[in-house]
Amino acid sequence: MLWQNELSTTLSSMNLIQVPEEPCLFRMQDASRMTFVFFYVDDIVILANKKEDINGIKKRLMDKYEMRDLGELNWFLNIHISRDRSQRKPWLSQETHIEKIVKTYNLEHATKANTPLSVQRRDIFKYEEIATAQDTHA
């Protein structure tokens, strides 16, 4: 809790605003810049649409604290993160974590369950309308 308070104070002093619903998530005040900083214990992730924002935040944090830059984000909390830069899409996968659970509980040869929806279905289409309040509670 002390570290969370310390880092939160530092991030606030850098003109980052704490997201009220998530105390470990901060965002840039400037609406024209998409910059987010989130942390879990001593792991800090900086996301921004401008490289100079990432570098500026990183420099200020490294000037104040003893830290290492681990480079581009590939893993965070057992989640594998990859990106398709050409399409500007991120991909998150917990496959390694799931495989570890399967191995831990000796489920390698267990009967596999079907997915809830067959990938062979061709009658699925995008719903273009707006759901009513009644639709969302059905």
C-alpha cells in the first residue's frame, strides 16, 4: 500500500489523472493524447499513441526510482501480448497459463469440451441495430 501511494503521488505530479474506478490506472489529462500508465506491484506499463510521451514518462520515473526498462511489452500478469502493427490490433492470450493449469491438474488426456458456438456456423451476422433496455435484460 505504501508503494502504491508513493507511485500514485509521483504519477499525479506528472499530470496524470488517476482513474477513480481503478487506483492503479492513470491517464493523460490532455484529451488529444492517448496515454495510460498502469501498474501492479512493481510492474509498470506505459501505453501511448506518441512515443515521446512514453519516453518522457519513462525518463521521469527512472530519474526518481531505481528501475529497469524491459523493452516492448510481451507479458503481463500471465497474459501474452502481441500486436499486429499494420492493422493496429493487439492480441491477448492466456494459452500458456491455461496449459500450466492443465498440466498441474493432470488434465492433458481429459475429454475436451466443445466450444459454446461452432466455428463452422455460416448463419452468424453482425447485429446492426441498437439493443433496447428490454433486450439487455432478457
